[in-house]
Amino acid sequence: MEILNLLKGWDKELFLYLNGIHSPLWDYSMTLFTLTPTWLLFYGIILIIIVRKYDRKALLIFISLALLILFADQFAGLIKHTVQRLRPSNDPTISQLTHLFFRKGGEFGFVSAHAANTFAIATFTLLLFRNNRYTLFILPWAALIAYSRIYLGVHYPGDVLGGAILGITIGILTYKLLIYSESRLNPVNLFSRNPLKDKEANKIILTGLFIVVMTISVVALLLQNELLIVK
């Protein structure tokens, strides 16, 4: 129990440090980064490449991705209501010190569903694509989405770490399920023989970087012209 309380104390201190580093530019940028619609083009490029690369086998991948998101959401929700750790935005011992931007979120925060989902997608796709360039991009991408939850004041670092571990686990298991299912349908494993080419990886990476740069640039422009409220 003492060790657990010590870890919680460290978690709160780290949260206050990370959450305390903020500015209007990052307030709005992180709000956009944490929203799924911001990344629709990014997800779309990945799905298009999957269809072009795997043809009819893409259906198996889409089913796997749907199951992956479902599992991540459901398990994260189950853990939240079992552990019942208050979010920093709802914790009376720390809420007054929290830089809260956007919205408070639900009552409980451990584990972060955002972190679980993004790390599950990242893990599953990097195992599927097996391309070093893609791997070096997608993991920091997942970390950015996860960090946005700390920045916006709705999760402790421990919530995000727990969500990441859950997501990585689900990503690995879902990938193994995909490979098993594919092997039952076709002895020749198309996925293992068809890794993502660097040219294809570059399209995904450039799309992701474009979204990041454009998001920050648009927010900066709006702030400069006083079209956004500075809190």
C-alpha cells in the first residue's frame, strides 16, 4: 500500500509538471490533436494503402481493426469502472492546480481509452506493415495523442501508461488473430510476404506530418489575428 501511494504521489507530481507547461498555441493544437476527426485523412490514407496492397484480404484487416478498437474501448471502460481512479480534472485534491482545457471528460481516468486505442492501432499496423520508417513514425504519433490527454488535464501519466500497455497488448493479440485467420484461409501467408514499401510508408508519414504542421500553423495564424480566445 505504501508503494502504491508513493507511485500515485510521483504520478501526480509528474502530471503537474507536464500539465503546467502550456501556452495558447499548444492549448488549441493539443485539443485538435486529441480529436479523431483531425486524423481522418491520415486514417484514410492508411486504409487506401491496405486495400491496394492486400486486395480482398483487406476485409480481414478491416474486421481485425474493428475488433481491435472495440476491445480497446471495452477493456479500458471495464478497468476504469473497476479501479475507479478519479481523473485529475475531477480529483478535489488536485483539480484546482490542473490546467484544464477543452472538457473534463468522464469521472474515472485509469486507463486512458485514447492511449489504448492509438497504441493498439500503432502496434497492429506496425506488425502488419513491418516497415522501419513507418514504425519510427507511428509510435511517436501514438505518444503525441496520449500526451495530449495529460496536457489537456484529463489524465495522469499513469493513466496514459496503463492505456498504452493495454493497447500494445491488444494490438499484438489482434495481429496474431489476423495471422491465424489468414493461415486457415490460405496456407501462403500474404501478410508476412508483403511488407509495406518505403514509398508507401512515405505517403502515410507525409500525410501525418502535414496534419501536424497545418494544425499548428492554422492555430498560430488564428491566434495572431485574435480570432481565438486566449484563456
